[in-house]
Amino acid sequence: MTRPTKPLSAAAPMKVALLGIGNARWIAGVQYHHSLITGNSRLPADERAILRLYLEEDVHRSTDYATVRAMLDGIWSTDFFPDQPRPLLRKCRKVARIIVRQKRIPAWPRSDLRTLLIRHGNDVLFTANGIEAGVSLPQVCWIPDCQHWHHPENFSREELARRDAIYHRMITEAAAVIVSNHSSFADIVERYPDAHDRLHRLPFTMVLPPGWRQGDPASVVRRYHLPEKFLMFPAQFWRHKNHRTLFEAIGVARNRGLDDLALVLTGHPEDPRDPDHAPRLRRFLEENGLEDRVHILGLIPRADQVQLLRAAAAIVQPSLYEGWSALIEDCRSLGKTVLASDIEMHREQAYEHTVLFDPRSPEDLATRIVQLWPTLTPGPDQARESTATQAHDRRLADFARGFLSICAAARQHPR
């Protein structure tokens, strides 16, 4: 819920500091920032805020923000020695962390972020990584999902305890907390009833890369040596993304006569919480003769990913849990047909081209694929794309507008 606030003044725009979110292992965090930054730039001048981005260079890459750099007031490194050569700096950090773990010296300071925030005169700090200690600004926190409460089996004891501690601090200390769906809102209110008035549901919209409509999907398909017609699932190989059910469904559909069925996968091909997960998936493909049906491309440029989404006959999203699916947002923005797992978040997010299936049943997914495959045509549907693009632009502006309204409320009611 968002409190009514005074409109932002063009004479004194609000200044919002954004702390880096995500990296190659979780690229959706980077895209979340891209969407906020781009959406803000498209608002009328009297609604826009000044946005500044602060990155920790041994975690985040400034190059990931090349396409939105001009829309920011600036990007700053929060490395303690940002001018040192990075390989040497990282080696020094590694040694220092070992020493710190052995309790020989106090922790090496990460940065002087507090000085930067004060020097730049920021009004609000936005983060998804927890409360920043010693920062006097009102802090707005994004909680992407509550997966560890629903699927603790996906986490170690240490990770569960770490997440609980971070969530507790954000929920009890932040001036405002953003979640993306009704389920997470209810989960938090159930555990923290007093947080209700500081909790805000704000679904995000993923921005599409500049010039995407002028791209040539067919040429990108050829460059990656892919078949003309395929299904696509872009996602990291995390356990909850449910690749195994998808792979089994591809095998069942093949056995039912779909000899030309192909699947394209993009995304970081490993699960840091379960290092054996990706190798098990690859072994399954080999043992079931599916290697020639499943094309694993790894992490590819966002512009290429969008062109492959356009080229795909349909998209599959089989996850067992999501906070708010960036993939389904992409499908909505491109007018694509998506086969999505029938989970609470996807039911909330579903649109007219969504086909739901039981995520625990490869047979059910295979049945949907067999039914749809003959009716699907690869490549963009121009009429759908045109309609979807107009809606995407409106949603992107609404996302930024809602975010700034929450920040303004936090600024007026700091904790």
C-alpha cells in the first residue's frame, strides 16, 4: 500500500541512490535496475527523479549498465581502492578475507559508501541486499521473493539463517519494503503484522533493449546454429527453475511423435547452491538421447536473448517458485505464447497468451506441447508485438512512477 504523497517538483527533484543488484549469476537483478532507470527517463520532467548508481566492482560490472548510463546522474564504484588494478585488488581482498575469517585482524572496509551518499545529497537509498548499516538516509528495500520460507530444501542451514536475518532487518528497519506479488505480501504480513503499512506490492516490468524491434531474429537463430522452430526457456540452472520436468516432457513429447521438437536454453548453466544439479541435468539428456533436441547456449547478450524470444515458436516457464517472473513479463511485452507452471505467482501474472500446466507432471506439460506444437509458427507475430509494445511502454512508466511514489513516502516518513 502506498501513502498519498505530494507530487515531485521539477525545481527540486528527489535524489535516489540505487545500490547494485545482481550480476552474471542473477541477471534479473541487473534488469530490474535497467527497468527502473529507463522508466524514470520516460516520465514527464516534473515527475522524474535524479538516479545515481553505486556498484561494488568485485561483485557488479559497470559494463552491464552501458545502455542506461546516460539516463543516470552517475555511476560510482564503492570499492575501497577503486583505482587499483582489479586483478591485484581482488587477490588482496581474497587474502584479507581469509585473514578476517581467521580473526587475525578486523574486517577490511568494503567502501566509504556513507561518505559518497552524504556528499551527493541523496534523499533515499534503494537496495535489495539488506539494510546498509550506518546510513542516515531512509532506506527502501526490495524483497524479490520468499522462496526460502516455502522451499527450505533448496537452501543450506547457513543460507536459511542468513536470509532470515537479512529479511528480518529489512522488514523491521526499512522505511519501506517492496514485494512483487500478493503471495509475498501475505507471507510477510503473516510473520510481521506491524510491517503492513510499510509494505508495498509493486510488480515490475522488464525493459526491452534499445532498437529491439529493428533486430533480425532469423539472423540470430542462424548465428547460434539453431533450428528454425523451437521452444525456449531462458533461466539459470537453479533447482527451483524445474528444468528436469521440462526435459522429461520433451522426451515424452518425442515419444508421442513430435520428431521435430527442439528446445533452446539460455542463462547461467549452474546452481551455486547445488553444484551437482547442472551436471545431473546434462547426464539426463545424454542418458535419454535428448542432446540433439536441447540446445544449451549459456549466458548470452540481452539483445540476442530478446531476438531469440521473438524467433521462438513459444516460451516455456516451468518454475516451481517465482517472486515475479521476468520471463513472463518479457513474453507479455513481446506478445508471445507462454506455457507456464500452474503456481500461485504465475496465476497472478498470467495474461491472454498463457497456458498453465502442472509443474510436477512431465506428462501434463508434454500434452500441452503436443496440442500446441502443430499450431505454432516461429518468428514474431507482428500484430501481437505491436499491441504488446504499446502496453509495455505504459507498464514501464507505471512501474517507475510507483517506485518513486514509494520512495517519496519513505522520504516523508523515515524510520
